[in-house]
Amino acid sequence: DVKVTQSSRYLVKRTGEKVFLECVQDMDHENMFWYRQDPGLGLRLIYFSYDVKMKEKGDIPEGYSVSREKKERFSLILESASTNQTSMYLCASSFNYGYTFGSGTRLTVV
Amino acid sequence: SQQGEEDPQALSIQEGENATMNCSYKTSINNLQWYRQNSGRGLVHLILIRSNEREKHSGRLRVTLDTSKKSSSLLITASRAADTASYFCATLTSGTYKYIFGTGTRLKVLA
């Protein structure tokens, strides 16, 4: 069964902390994506990557960075967490059409 | 910016009834997909319909696409309590390779 695994289901971090959200896929997919999901706003694309060491900004990249050193792993980094980054974070991967999503990480910044 | 807008935002029906959700979008698309999300979980891919297709079926799901109206509908027949979830449409704009998601329809099926 193909999988996208996000390392944490729930995280609580303090304002100003550096936060790493990890995502690993076992499908050898080229494309990987990070979204955040907020009530009433749907899913918004933060960053995506279409190859190792390649990254592109999505719609809301401010306050975030990403790393893709290996094909299977795509990390989302919050350089200095702020309370407005409290959200559900969803990682996805794709080959051609159709995304496979991870279970999500609910991040609370206090 | 939101490409897909689902309608209604919330829907409550009795078990056994049919549920219809609609999605409107703004630009020319390559394909459109529907996803389901159970509370607090990731999204699960349901069905993909390409821009040159008008209708597609998968089990109890029926999806239609009207590119002239820039709209799609998802019909779930003979609904079950387990269908309770949020449903999202996602569109792939022609010439791009990233999907844009709508805000979703929250479906509640009452037993």
C-alpha cells in the first residue's frame, strides 16, 4: 500500500522556535507539495518540489522554507514560528495526476 | 486565490438519500478531481475527470463536468453514515502542474 507519512500528528511549539515538519513518500514520486488548511480558506499551497533540490513557491510561502535533499523526503521549515502559523499542514506527492496525501500535522504555536 | 468554489458549504441528509455537491472554477483546466477528507485527517482521492470527459462513475459516485459553465458536480447515491466527511474539488489549470483546491462541502449523513 502506497504511503505518504508525516512524522507527527500533533505538535505544540513556542513562538520563535524553529519547526521542522517531515514528509516521506514511498512511491518514487517526482512531485511533492506542502499545503496548509484553515477553516473557511480551504487548502493553500505553501511550496512544492518537482525534483530533488528543486523547489517553487506556492501561494503563501512567507515565513516558510523547504528542503528536498532526497527524492522521498520533503521537509517544511518554519524559521521562527508565529501564532498565525497555527494550522493543519498537509503533505502530498504525485506522479502524473492525482495526489496522495499524508494524514496531516496539526501544529499549534503558543 | 481560490480556483474552485464548492456549493453548498454544508449539507445534511438522511441515510439512503442522494447527495449532490457542486464546484465552480474560473480558468481553463486540464482536469478536475474530487477528494474526501474525514475529520482531522488527510485527503483521499476519489475520482478524476479530464477536460474532454463529461461524466464519470465510480461505484456510488457520479461526477459530471461542464467546461462551458466551468462547473462540476459530485453525486453520491444511496448515502451512508460513513460518507460523512468534507468533499473538495481540485483543478489543474492548463499549462501548470499544481492543483488548486476549493474550500469544500461538509456532508453529514444522518443514520
